[in-house]
Amino acid sequence: MVQPLPDILPAYPSAGFLQRIKIRHRPDVCPPWPLFEHIPQGASVLDIGCGVGWHLVTLAALGRISSGYGADVSSKAVGQAALAAKNYPLSDLTFQVIDSIDDVPQEQFDVVMMIDVMHHVPLEYRNATFVGCIKRTKPRGFFIYKDMADEPFLSAFLNRLHDLVSAREMIRYLPLEAALEWAANFDLQLILRSHYTKLFYGHELLVFRKP
């Protein structure tokens, strides 16, 4: 039985109207349990491209993690995440503004997540970003990689339209084959490959375990 999600919106009292809508309805667009079920109880978690920290704050509210480190290029989003973190001191949440994966501390985590981020990363930095996530995953730890699906055509088109309206960016997807090849170069074990939909949004999920 799936555990009910906590209401984390009160942790964001200074969030703007659109941010509050996104926080409230994030699970309606991107169901979190396909990701959360691969996060061991008490894990340390790194979230690359964390935005306002929805995943880490939710995991903290669930009492699922011991610590969380979120990194994002948006100072506005990270500011909201840092304010929300003050409501969950037991989970030791930290958020940082970065320009690239190189700005993230070199320490390793039980779980590294990169959720709906790669299509925003410039093409020339994608491999380095993916590899940087792997390097920050502990041995026997999990790397959870998810992005919006590039098929079927209608879902991919609506995904692109969503980002064009919300982020004013025409996105380009990373083929899953590229992600799988990069992971294989580090002998990662593929635990799960999944494609699922929510509303009209298509999702592609890869879960790896590091040797």
C-alpha cells in the first residue's frame, strides 16, 4: 500500500502563486513513488537539479532519509528550498546554487537522483553531468535517473510545450540509449527500466546500482 504524501506546502510560506501551484500539484504530474521506493530508509540523498527541493523536503517529511543535499542553477528556487529545509532539521537538508556538476561537493551519497533535469542541460555538458552523478554515488548505492519521455509523439510534444510555456525553453531529450551506454562504462547494474504516464506526461525511469 502506497503511503500518503505529506502536505509540504506550509513549508513554503513565501513561495509565489505559480510556485505554490507547482508544489501542490507536482505528484499529479510526476508521481514520486516509482522513485522513492528505491531509496533505503535512512539514506543520504543527493538531488541534482532539485528546484525548490520538493523531493528532498517530501522525503524528510516522510522521515525517509537521514540527510539530503540539493543543488540547482536557480538561486530563486534554491532560496525557497533552503527556507523549507528549516522545517525539517532532523533530516539535515542542505541546498546549494551551482553553475555545473563541478560545483557539487565530491562526497558520496547512498542515493543520487537526477529527475527531469537532463533535457535542460546543454548538450556539451550532459555526459559530464551524468558521470558526475555516478562519481558521487557510494559503492552499492543507487543512481536514480528520470526524464520526460521522447515518445509517443503526442506526449513528447506536450512535454516540450509545457517547458516552452513554463521555462521558456525549447528542450531536447537525451536518448535513453546514451544514458545506458554511459552507465555501462562504469559497470552500473540496471535495476529498473520503466516507462509510465501521468495525465498526458510521459516518464522514462532508469535505476542503477553502483558496484
